[in-house]
Amino acid sequence: MSHHTCRVCRHDLFDFPLLHFPNMPKAAQFFPNSESLILDTGIDIDVFQCPGCGLVQLSNEPVPYYREVIRSAAVSPLLLDSKEVQLYDFLDKYSLHGKKVIEIGCGRGEFLSLLPFFDVDAYGLEYSDASVAFCLENGLRVEKGFPDRDNVTLASGPFDAFLLLMFLEHIPEPNIFLQAIYNNVTEEAVGLIEVPNFDMILEKGLFSEFVVDHLFYFSKDTLQRTLQFNGFDVVDCNELRDGYVISMIVKKRDRLDISLFHDHRMALVSDIAEYINRFGEKRVAIWGAGHQALSFISLSGIEGKIRYVVDSALFKQGKYTPATHLPVVPPKTLHSDPVSAIIVMAASYSDEIVRLLLEDFPAYLNIAVLRDFGLEIISSPDNK
């Protein structure tokens, strides 16, 4: 079975693969012995690109062990030394000493075991029973599990930071995986995410880097889009190990504070209510039946004090404002059924309407305009 829909943005993939590799190893971690050799057959790998988000990915199914982290390279002393320096800098820069940090997919604790030396409350999550047992035997706090539901609750959470190191490229449902992490970290949490660097693979033509274990081939741009799609903003990005690895630091996207809309609305409602009360109920009209005026009438609760709404659009005249049910009338109604004041709510057309009103009603009509900064009094004749 193969996937022809992007696993991240759900857009249909391009109709034809970028690359087709026949007779490839069916799993990077499968090595047949002499007895099983006769049964071993290769598989075909198809490399597609998504026209929506640009992400390069395999259409193949994941390998059976994709939930488990296997790090043959982690035994390298050089890698461990550089990772130790990197982790210290990360924890120090984001003031994580004494905070709760979890590594998602910690394997046998190769990197997780470094964290306690940096005065952090370290936890791990790993799917492999053998790896979990190994970690526990070595004094690491590791839970067996895999974030395969966005509403999963991880023990000891929420966490102040997370590590996701060379694992995301294996995950067939990255959105669910990342959203599960998002839901188990604090609002101020930061994360360190690393994946193989497809920008470098592409630049150097490293065709042998395509392997069925890696479902995704992230460039900096497509990794950032994937993370942003799942609620994380990138705050730093580097290349490691001679460009082979993309290393990104992310934070949870802040919820937008739009309380200013409520504050602004309340201020305008107060100004207009005070203005209307100068003239009494049904002695004020509104000019403008556009969406802004209709919204303001609905949100301000002033419809009971307004006589009618004036608008020049013929298709609106003789009808009523939606939700508030004020009659919409032509401009000539200001002559036949006069009011004491009119509030212009016509956005960019307001100044044009004010000029018209001053020309046609110079003697008595009080004119005000609803501006973005408040109510502007244009004309206040003495004879109201």
C-alpha cells in the first residue's frame, strides 16, 4: 500500500515520483541470516514531492519498528562530546536548569543520560521494551510509550522543554505526533528538534541517503512549515555534523492577545451611546448599511434608539438590517422624515458622505463620523 497524499498538509502529491529506486532493502535494520536469506526480497522506493507544502517524502509504508529509536551512531565519542556541549548551551540559553525536560524517543538513553549532569529534571519516552528496560536499569526515568494520539497524556508532564533528535523523519503521522508533544509541554516550553538535512543531500546529490526507514526528507523550509503547521515557531536554526543535520529550536506559538478589540468596542459604544442620548430615542439615524455598520449596530445594542439606516444602494432600500431589523431608507428620507443627528458609518466613503450631507443639510443636522479612533463630531448646529 502506498500514500499519494501529503502526510503533513494533506495535499495530493505530484502525479509522478521524483525518483524510483527498485530492489532496495526493505528495512535499514533488517539483516537476513543464512536461513532467511532465501526469503529476503527487495522493495521499490518512490520519492514524491508535495506541490502544496513542498515536502519531499516516500509513498511507502513505514518500517515495522518505526516507533523505536535505534542509534548505531550514538556510540561515537566525538558525537557524544559535541552533543554534551550543544545540550548544555541549549539548557543554559533558555534557563532550563532545574526544569522538567523530556526526550521523545530516547532509545537506550544515549543522550538522555547526559541531562542529569546539567541539573535538569530529565525524563524519557521510548517504545522499545528492551530499550526502556536498559534505561531503567541505568537509573534513567523512562516511560514506555509513543505519542500516537494528539490527546495522549504523558506521565510527569507538562514539560518545560523537549528533545526530538533524528526521529521525526520516521513518523508516518507527524501532525498527530507533534500535536501530542504540543499538548504535553508548558506554554513557555522550548524544544530542540533535529532531522537529516535534505538541503545538503540535494546539494551533494547523495542518492544513497534515501532509505525506506526515513519517510521524510526535510529541508529547512519544509521542516519549518511542518512545525508551524503544528503550533511551533522556529526561534533558531543551525546545521550540525558538516551540514548533515538540521537543528532547530522551537517554542509553542503564543495565543494571540486580541483583548484590544473588546476594549476598543466598549469605548466606541460608550461614545456613541452618549452622543445618541443628547437627542433622545429615534432622533438619530445612521448612514451606512455596509458590513462594518451592520456589525457595529449588532454589537453595540443601539438599534432601539435609531430611527433608520440610510444607504444609497438601491438593492438595500426598503429592506431591513439583518439581526437588528432597522429600516434601510434612501437619502431623501432625511428630508421627508427628518432626524436631529446622523452618524456616518461608511468606512472609506465616510468623507464623501459628509460632504454630501453638508451640502444638502446645512441648517440643522448634527453630523458625526465613526472613525477607527472614536466618534468625530463634524457639525453641531445650535438649532437641533
